[in-house]
Amino acid sequence: MVTTESDIHWLTVPDLVGALGISAGRVRRLLEDRALLAVRMDGVLKVPAAFIRDGEALVELRGTLVVLADNGFSDEEAMHWLLSEESTLGVAPIDALRAGRKAEVRRVAQSLAF
């Protein structure tokens, strides 16, 4: 499956409260701790549903977000990279993460340092 930003199902903080079964404060803590990544769309924080699996934040995401931030990616740039097809992976990085290819995704992310 190839993910494109145009066909992403986006979740708001209230959506995440329901999906994760936690408080809005805890959702915000996940965002602060970089366990999840959100971008503002029309003034509203939104997270791709692909960042959630089995009622929890995708565990593989946090380390990848740290690598991207350490390499100079803004949140918007990191979101775009995660959701866009990456030629060296053959799929969008989020799809590769969900398929268990964490080390490969992080290796590619590391090579993209600004």
C-alpha cells in the first residue's frame, strides 16, 4: 500500500482521545514527547490515523521522529517525508514502519541530514 498525503485519514485531539482511550492532556504529552506528530491544518492539530495501531501510538514512530528532528527536519517536513513515497524504500516511510522496517527507515532518515 502506498500512502499519499491526499488520502490520509486525519485525527484531531478529540478523535485521538477516543481512539487511544486517554485524556486530551495525555494526547498532548504524547505530542510533546514526540511519540506522535501533529501538524496544524486550518488551525486544528491533526495526526494521521496511520500513526495509531491497536489503540496505541505506533511504537516505531518516536525514534524515527527523534532522528528526523536531530537532522534538522521541522514537524511539517517530517510529516511530509513520513507520508510521501521514498524512492529508496519503495513506499512511504510510515508504510515501511508499519511493515516492521524500522531500522531501514531510520537509516534512510539519518542519510537525509540537512
